[in-house]
Amino acid sequence: MTARVAAIDCGTNSIRLLVGEPDGPGGFTTVERLMRITRLGAGVDATGRLAPEALGRTTAVLREYRAVMDGLGVERVRITATSAARDAANRDEFFDAAEAIVGARPELLSGDQEGRLTFAGATAELDRRDGPFLVVDIGGGSTEFVTGTTDADGVVSVDIGCVRLTEKQLHHDPPRPEELSITLSMVEAYLEDVRRELPGVADARTFIGTAGTVTTVAAVEIGLAEYDRDRIHHFRLTHAAAEDVFRTLATEKRADRIANPGLEEARADVIVGGCCILVSVFRTFGFDECLVSEADILDGLVLSLLSPR
């Protein structure tokens, strides 16, 4: 059997697994790709700690993933932790439990490391003539902005994400207009910082969006009753379509919002916060469309395991 490797990304909102095997020089074939929403970072922004309930949900998923990896004959694995773990005083408690289950200790990634791995994964299949690229990874606790063509030239990570914004500002169902206004203004202020700290944003030809907020907005726009990676991956989401989905989701109660085909129920309470970031990127940087990518940090991690050392 061809050597198989795996990557696990422990994010603020979801825990994801990718199993791959080599497929020619510098490439791989996906054997399995799984995602579970565990909300590991619930309440971290307020308490500075990972909650026991969140740890329980997350370790249960890691046990599921360990069984999947064993069944598929995985030989090596990288497991990473990002924003929620960066902010949590008790992250070693999580790391100890995860290492006991997975067999590898989570690597605490900086925003810069997270951005570079995401760029590698999101651009691996693209024609470099479409660069320079701006890759935007909207997470639960942070959002990474990465510019470059062949490699990542610049990375800025900011503390805005769909979970963090929801917990801070969006307290009503549906959010009140003033809550949305404040949230959008907050995001726009962060984006002005990105513009100053990441000059390459102004030169980017292609805006690539990764992670659950972007793929969910694309799925809602398409009207996907069931998840279909092939229809979402490299879908071109226009600015107008993103604004339309945002208006719809932001004005519906959660109970009505979950009726939209393409919106996973477990994401329904934080999708509006994520949309605030997505539409603000369109508005601030003037892009007409976003190339939606299902390839991201997981793909970058798998590529790192398969590349010559």
C-alpha cells in the first residue's frame, strides 16, 4: 500500500481531518476528508480558557479520527492548533489529551505559520499567471490574509473570526441593525490595518477565500441541498452574490436560517459574523469575485508531510 499521511486542524469552530497519499511529484490524492463542528473556542475570548464541554466534544472527534486513520493505514500525522489554543491558558490540558489519542502532539501555529500553510494548500492547483493572489482564511477566532504568487510573500493575522465576532457583538436573533453596523465597522478598522501592514493586497489579481464561512456562502448561493465539494471548490462567488446571501442570513432568525440549502445547522449561529468579514473584504479591497477554495491549511500540511526533507 502507498504510504498514507494525515493532517488534523484543530480550529476555533471545527476540527478537520485530511488523509492523503502521494500522487506524482509534489502532489497527492485525497483518501478521506472529514469535518466536525465542536466549537473548541467557545467562550475563550471572554474567559481565556478552553471550556470542559468544548474539550469533551473535541476529544470525542479526535477519537473518531484516530479510528479512521487506523482503518486507512496512516503512517504519519501532523496535528495543529490555531487561534483558540493560542488564546487559552489551559491549552496544555488539550494538547496532553490530544497527544494521548492521536499519537502526535498538536503544534501551536502562529498566525504567520497558519497563513503560509493555507497559502500553500489554496494555491497548489492554480496557474501562477493568475497571481499575485490574496488568500483570506476566515476562521472562528482569527482571519489570515496572505499575499504572493509562487510562495507567500506576506502574512497578516487579525483577531476577528466568525465565533469571536458573534460572541462579542451579535447577541440577538436575528442581529439588530446596530449590532451589524458595529460589527462591520470593527471589521473595516481591522482591514485598514491589513492594508497598511500588507502592501501586496493592492496588487492582488485573484482573491481566494477558504474555510467554512466562504464555502457555506457559496453553498447557499448555489442552493446545495447536500454537500458537494466538486461544485464548491473553485466556484466563483461574486461580490453581489455574497452581499445577497449576507442580507438574507442576517435578517432571518436562526430557526428560519437553517432552512437555506447549503447552511449546516451547527454553523447557523455564527455564519452572520463570518459574512461580516467576507463582505467587508469585498467592499474594502474592491474585488468583484472570490475564488472559493476547499483546499487550505490541511492540504498545506499534507504537502509538507510528503515533500522531501
